[in-house]
Amino acid sequence: MAISNSQYDKIIREYDEARLRHARELSARKAEINSKIPEYKPLEDQVSALSMAYARMRISASINPDFEAVKKEYHEKLLDIKLKKNRLLEQYGYSKDYLEMEYDCSECKDTGYVDGEKCSCFMKKQVKLVYDFSRMKEFLESNNFSLLSKDYYQGEGLRQFEHAVTTCKNFINNFYSDYRNLLFYGTVGTGKSFLSGCVAKELLDKGCSIIYISAVNLFQTISNYIYSPAKETYIWINESLLECDLLIIDDLGTETTNDFIRTHLFEIINERNLRNHSTIISTNLSMEDIRSRYSDRVFSRICENYELLQLSEIKDIRIQKKLEQSG
């Protein structure tokens, strides 16, 4: 997932700060041990002396016929000293690894990379940046499966909602193995945004990179940056929209639609489909409204590549909840 240079630098600074913090903590632990265990420092000094002697031997290794024997003796002495140090630590009530360097991430040792590839912890930091960008935290506190209720549904509306819930859970469980897209459509206040939030929360907890954004904010953001001098920011935003694991466009149809929006909506839907990156769209529009408002080619891509989930035949849940609270 693409991030800007400044965001990349921010993540790298976090790693630098983590390594510096742990180095200081290790230095403090070493000072503590040296003050409490007088016998420990001489063993450390022996290791330093051995290492220096071995380094000198390596320089002449090609002309020293006994180098392999010296090398073996060196490692045996190091092991013996290590065992003595461990026994001392345990004797004074410390763990054997008390003087080992600690890391926030043991996989990459707080560098962000493993074998030249971004570590999973680096990816999580990127996810957090996108999470903050899409401002999902507050929204997901009130839109997640822990708050799911069927009390407001009945008849056909209940059947549709139960089918949508099952589909969402299958979508989550098979997210990495089965490329799919979802379209929630139907009347106002029937749970479309709620179910989108449920999916977002579950997949965020699994470490997926997700952008959850309203259609109004999506197209306003693109418009703000596409013609601005801040090209780097636009490139990052555009690539993030295309490359994130899951893009959720909420309330499609609430924006003022024009050719600019039709073009960019098609590009986002089409390009993400080509990359096999899932998208969820929620809208109060009917399928026919989508066709007439966004063009046949947008309608065609949605019909071909999205699972259509209608939610209807229910009074606005938000209004019902407010009436219950006021009552």
C-alpha cells in the first residue's frame, strides 16, 4: 500500500526512536548488573579481550595453518564465559536474558524490514495511518457485530438482513482466499452503513488495510488534490484508494453527481477489480437509479463483480432508536 515520503519518514523515525529507547534501557540494565554483581564485569572484559584477539587472528587466517583450531577454541571459551554469566545472573535472581537487547518487534528488530521486505509491523503502521486518514475509530465504536440486533426487522426485511449478515461473515472469513465485492442498497436507515462498519472492524482487527469514506468526502478529497500543486499527496491518496485491501464507499448518491465523479467512480471500481482488491459500496439508490445516475459502464461493472444485497421494508432504525431513547 502506497504512502507518502513524509509518512514513510514518520514510520522510520518511530523505528529509530524504538531502537534508541531499547539501547538506553539495556545500558541501564548493564549498569545495574555491574553495580550489583562485581564478578560480572570481569567476564565481560574477557569476552572483549577474546574478541579482539580473534579479530587479529582472522586477519592472518590465510597464512595460519592452525586457524581452524584457534577458531574452535575461541568459540568454546565464549560458550564457557556465557554459561558463567548466566549462572551469575540466576544466582542473583535475574533471568538469563536480562541483558539481551529488547525489541518492539522481534521479527525485524525494530528496523521495519525482514530480508529486504517490509515487516508485518511496518504494514500495521501503514494501516494505522490509513485508519487515521479515514477517521473510522469513532464510527466503529457504534457499528460492529457486538451491537448487532434483529429487533427492528420483520418479514422480508428480516430475511434480507439475515442474508446480508451471513454474507458479511462469509466475506470476512474468506477475505484472503476469495475475491469478492459487496453492494448494500435500499431505503434509508436499514443497516447498510452498520454492516459495512461490522466488516471493517473485523478485518481491521486482522490487520487489513481499509479505507472507509463517504462518497461526498471521497470525491471532495480527489477534487481538492487532483489539480493542486501537492501532487505527491494526490498520488498517495489515489494509490491508497486503489491499493488498500478493502475500500468502503458509504452513502453513494449523496454527492452531487457530474462527469468528474462518474469518471473517477468508474476508474476506482474498474482498477480495483483489475487488482482483485475488494470494495464495499452502500447506497440509498435503487439499481435503476445507479444506472441512470452513473452510466451504463459503472452499472455494468457493479452487476458483473458485486454481490447485490438489498435492505428494505423497515422503518428508519436511527429514528426508532431515538424515539426509544427519548421515551
